[in-house]
Amino acid sequence: MEGVRRVTTQTFRQMKAAGSPIAVLTAYDYTMARILDGAGVDALLVGDSASNVVAGHETTLPITLEHMIYHAQCVVRAVKRALVIVDLPFGAYQGNSKEALISSIRVMKEAGAHAVKIEGGVAVVSAIERILEAGIPVMGHLGLTPQSIYRFGTYKVRAQDPVEADQLQKDAFALEKAGCFAIVLEKIPAKLAEKISASLRIPTIGIGAGNACDGQVLVTHDALGLNNDFHPRFVRHYVNLTESISEAVRGYVADVRSRSFPSSEESY
């Protein structure tokens, strides 16, 4: 992919200004990241969702900063074009702004990432500002914030009542003012996401937030049908890889059992 122009945070702003939707998917390993990057995805989010889809945890909370750095290293090695954004995991930034800065520096230096993502609104502004002072781009995340799932107690749509909707708008403006280059809006009413997207100068990336956002993100395992037990309304399955892979493996097992694999042509 020589001569390919890399996507940057400036590209995000340009795409919003041009009305060109931004396509984002998650990635956690070299092989998948190389495929997604080559297919033209604008950004790859090394999400703490790796805790669920890679490690098998019920929530995103158990994954550590060291785990996130490892996954980010794998993704960065594969990417030629896409912007690589890395989630700061639970416990890596909530303590104080200095801790947030140290975590972000580790992600950038040890993994070679291009930006970090932090969940939360006004409460994390001081951390965001300190990270930005070090020259590290920050993406915000509002709405359903999975790291706060035990406080929410449910994965239902957020900001449906006027009070929470008003606070979410205030949080969005606070994140923009602090210097975030973009904000993920997760599982909020489409009309609210449209209103926020139109009022901000920075792009919004929706997941379960309607199609008026400036871009969309999905967990790759969901989009490719690798996680067929997860059926939220906002997920579109573009292929059923669970079925395809299972069929291929059954064929392999049958060929091994019958000694038709390896054949003479596949032997030395």
C-alpha cells in the first residue's frame, strides 16, 4: 500500500466538514487489522471490548492496561492507512489526571497508537486536558459507557429522559471544549444524537445512535457474525462467519478422520 495517505485526526474533521461518513471498526490482532485496513476502514478502535470478545469476560472491566497495549501493538503493526485509537481501560485514568497521562503515554510509546479514547463527560475533562497538553489526541465516549455498567445496572438506551439528555449535551460540549477530536455516542436516541452531531464542530461516531452521526463504529466480531449470541438492534451482520468457519472445520475434521488429508500432493 505504498503511497496510501494515512487517516489522521485532521482527516476526521475534514470528513465531517465534507459530510463524508467515517467508518470505524474494532481490531485486536494483526491478521484482522490488516484485512480491515486493506478494505478501507477509516479508523480501527482497539476497544476494551476485547475483554468480552477475545477474553470471554462478562464486562469490559477486567481488561488491564498491559492487555490493551499488547492488542494495540498487534494492530499497529498491521496498519498502513487507518487511524488507530486505543481505549484506556477501567482503572487506567479514573484516579487522577496524572494517572491518565501516564497511561496514555504508555499506550503511545509502547504500542505506537495514534490516539486514546476515554469514557465520561465533565468528570474526566481534567484528565483529557492533561493528556492533550502532552500532545496526545483524545476521543470521548458518551451515552452507554460500558465501564460504568454496574452503576447503570442495565444495557438499556441512555438519555431517554430530559434530565439525562440535557446532561449528555452538556458533557458533549465540555468534551469538545476540552479538545477531543471526536466523540463516540453509544446507545442513545437517534434524535438526540442528531441534535448533538449538528451542534458540534467535531465528529460524532455512533453505535446504536442512529444514522445522523458523522460516522459509525461496530465491534468487528458482531458485524462479521463471530458472536451470534449478541443480537442488539444496532448490529447488522454482514456475514455469518460462525457458520462458515464451523463448516470448514467440520470438513477438516472429516478429512483427517478419513486420512484424505494430507494427500500425496500435500506431502513431502
